[in-house]
Amino acid sequence: MSRRVSPMWTFAITAIALFMVSLDNLVVTMALPVIRKDLGASLSDLEWTVNAYTLTFAALLLMGAALGDRFGRRRMFTIGVAVFTLGSAAAALAPTSGLLIAARAAQGVGGAISMPLTLTILSAAISAEKRPLALGAWGGIGGLAVAVGPVVGGAITQGLSWHWIFWVNVPIGIVTVLLAHYRLGETYGPDRTLDLRGVALASVGLVGIVWGVTHGNARGWTDWQIVGTIAAGLALMAAFLVWEARSRTPILPLKLFGRRSSVVANGISFLMSFGMFGSIFLLSQFFQIVQGLNPLESGIRILPWTAMPVLVAPIAGLASGRIGGRPILVAGLTLMAAGLGWIAALTSPTVEYLSMVPAFVITGAGMGLFFAPIANVVLSAVPKEDEGKASGVNNTIRELGGVFGIAVLGAIFSAAGSYATPRTYTDGLIPGVWAGAAVVAVGAALALALPAAAARLRKAEAMQTQDSRAAELAA
């Protein structure tokens, strides 16, 4: 039996957890050059410092809601925040890059458990009339965390040390765990099944593919370990899809991909994250390695890019409800591709920062045009009862896009350049960012295949009619 809880306390607790977990997506990027020197990390170590978090987060994200449904949402939310907090402490204490990577993976596990439950817990505690406002604020907090991540990471690294990027999570995490225990009510979901075999197949398969891509340049693409690991990863992913098609309680319901709009929406989500976050991984280190700036100065210079989605996303959300998501998504992806191409064309060891600002603004504006409309397209492509799963699947695919983008663009970087000098870093960065621009441009072309707004409106009206008839029959 669940106790009555305060909506304000629920919003505050879930917002703190959301901000903390979302911040760790980009907060470490400004510390990567310092970590490389301090721990003697290689390029693949730096990639895994980011990917260990995002990969475990993506692979287990769909499990978070399922665990909450079965064992209690407050209980699993509390456990998730506790695991994230312990992982943060371990990352702060890590004396080697290997232990840092392991700690980042633990953070990803905790984030994957707690993040989806923030939305579930908040939705259950807020009245129907206030839910749109609360969910809008929830999304805004997540966007703010991404926007300030590089600046916060740069400021902490410059003012204290890179270890404090992770230490700051510890007191916040402890307070959140205590507040959750005493201020949140316990609820359970209707679906209490767990697809553990599906999670295992997907997780191991994805790790194998990403490991092979990350280490391919260093070991050689014909090396038996690289070929074998990638082949094994692909085989496990194939087995995962076969299992999901047969499972009665799949973690990835393949029926969600039965409509063109769903396939296209998830495809462009993957391509956007692939190109954008792979490029951010390389560009976030440019100002320190090539131009000799400190982490805080570098984080501030990225701000015109990362802050634009906070400003543009609310406008895009309103517009997508009136004219449909397709034109806005096409425009957003086109701006992102153009912005990345502009950055790649401008970049040199001596490039003036002010000449890069318009490209940063255009790229960030494109991201802002993407996030709100893609959510509307994803949800409108499925029946109401499948909206939660559809949103979770799209978030997972978007996270995986970032993982593969960092791995592949990192491989392109290491094939053409290195960390040896500012010139060699730029030599690797330019083809990597061009590749990111090309991938996002493919996403823009794919977005043209989305159904027009009128078609989605007819579908929504049909669903509403079906719901009305079902209600009449039930009555």
C-alpha cells in the first residue's frame, strides 16, 4: 500500500537525480586532456572513460522501469542512486585509467536504474492537469544539465581537480537517497516480468562490437581479436533480435518498429547522436590540446553550442504540435550537419575562436530543433499503452548512437592523427568531424521519409475513435 506523498517533494527529488545523472554525460569531456596526462591514458582509454558510462547506461536503460515495476519504484530508484553514488566515489579515487573505466561503468548501471524511474515516479505523483507542466520542467532540467556539463566540468577541473567532478556527486547522492526513502511513496507497475536473457545478449554483444571498433586502429583491423570480437558481438546481437521476437515479455518489443514513422524516428535518433556526440568528444579537447587553454576556458567556449538547445527546444516543441515534426526535424538535422561541416572546414591550429561561434550556434540550434519533435513523433507512432516502452527504446537507441559515434569517429581520428602535437591532433579531428557531419546529413535525408503531419493527425483521430468505442463497449 503506497502512502500519500507531496508532489513538490517528488519533483525535487526526481529533478536532483535527473540533473546529476544527465550531467555526467558531458561533464567529464573537459577533463579528458587532464585525465590523459594524469593517468597516462591512451585514446582508447579516453573513449572508454566516456563509453563505459554511456554503454552500460544504454544497455540497461530499459531494465530500470521493469525493475521498478517488479520490486518497487522507490526501492529501485534509491538503489540506482546509491549505485551511482558509489560509482562516483570509486571514480574519484581511481588511480589508473582501468579502474576509472570500471567506476564509470558502475555509474552507468546506477544511472540506468534510476533515470527512467524519475519520470515514472513523477508522473504517478502529479495530477493529470499539472502533468504537462511538470514533465516540461523535467525535460528542461535534463537539457540544462547537458548544457552546463562542459562548463561545470571545466570549472571543477580548473579550480580543484578532475577527481572533484565525481566527488561532488557523493553528498548529493547521499541526500537524494535519504530524501527518497523518507519522502517518496512506494508504487509497483502492472508488468513485473524481467527479460534477463535479452539484457545479457544485448549488453555483451554491444560491448564486443564497441571494443573491437575502439581498438581496431591500434591492433590492426585484420587482427584475430578485433575480427573475432566484432563477429561475436554481431552474432550475439542477432541472437538478441531472435530472442526478442520469440519472447513473451521482450525488453525490446519489435512490434514498436512495425510502423514507418517509428523506424525512421529511431533511425534518425541513432544517426544524430552518432554524428553529434562523436564530434563533441573530439572538439571538447581541441581548445586544450591545440590552443593551450585551461579546462574552464574551454568549457565556456563550447557554451554557445550546448546552451542553444535550452533556448530553442521549447519553441520547437510548440511548433511541432502545429505543423508536425517532419519539417522541424529535417531543418534541425540539416542545421547540425551544416554546422559540423562548417566547423570542420574552419578548424586549424590557429583558428580564431570568434569565427567558430556562428557554427557552434547553428549546430546547437539544430540540436534544439531535434529533441522535442522527436519525442512527439516517437509517441505518436504507437498506441497509448506502448508509449512508455517506445520512449525507453528511443532513449536507448540515442545513447547507443553516441557510443558508436565516439568509437567510430575516434577510430577515424587515430587513423589520421594523434595527440603528439597540435597539428597532428587537428589532422585527426578534421576528418572525424567531417564524418560526423556526413552521418547527420544522412539523418536529415532519412527524416524526409517521416509521414506528414496530416497523416499522423488522421492516425491520432483513428486511435481516439477506437478508444471512445472501447469505452462505450466497456460501459
